Amino acid sequence: MIRMVKVGIMICDRNRTCVGNKCFKSIIERDGVFSKYAKDEPIEVVGWMACGGCPGERLEYAPADMKKYGAEVILLASCYLAGYPPCPYIKDHKTFIENYVGLPVVIGTHPMPQNYIDAHAKAGDWEGCEGYLKEIVNDPEGAHKYDSTREDYTESLG
């Protein structure tokens, strides 16, 4: 019997209007942090919520609600690291969710787009984030695939 993985995704409030296209694409195509799941292993998103703004207004109830609906893991989406500067509360959010809610936390969802990798390299603002980046920046093909600034990006969606 194939087991369904149930996840909750929390996005950075700076991206609160994001519809999740890259996160959901990475689930379907098993890119980024989802590459560890077999293609035939169903993944259900039981919750999608913005953190509520700095320092994390919705942290006290959103992950707990996702757990009530079956979440086995909470993902802090790639946007936590894509913004300028990256979220200064990543470690606090991860620690709180793991200790208070009792669920493991994974940092990242889809591969980091190349345009963000390049911009953060120039800004030098990923210092101290290396441990969080390992699952989402070491895929040159994925970095290219998820870079929506490419001229051929919309053609690549089909």
C-alpha cells in the first residue's frame, strides 16, 4: 500500500498573495525538497498559510491547525530565503514549530530560481543561511527551470 504524505506549507508574509505555482509545480514534478519522494507517493497539502508578518504572527496557531488536518511535516517555503533579505526569523520559526507543535520542519519547497541565486550572491545576504539552502540551491537544472525571468519561461510550463 502506498502511503500518502501530508504537508503544511507556510510562506513568508512578504509573499502573502502568492498562489503557490512554483511550490505546487515542485510537488508534482518532485523537484526541490520533494525530490526525496517517489513519483507514485501521493503528497497532500493540508494547509497553505502566510506566517502573518514579522516576527510570525500566525505561528502560534497555523502549524497547529495544519497538524489537526493531518500534516506530518511543515515546510517553510523557499520564499523565506528568496526575499531580500532572507527571513531573519527562520531559525525561530523552525524551533517554535518543532518544539511547540511537535512537527518536523523542512526549509524550502521548490528549487531556488537562478535569478535569486545570482542576486543573493551579489548582495552577500545568505551568510548564515547555508544550512537552510542545501536542498534548494544545488540543482542547476532546477534553478534554471524555476527562473521566471527567463524569456522562454512561459513556454516551459506546458
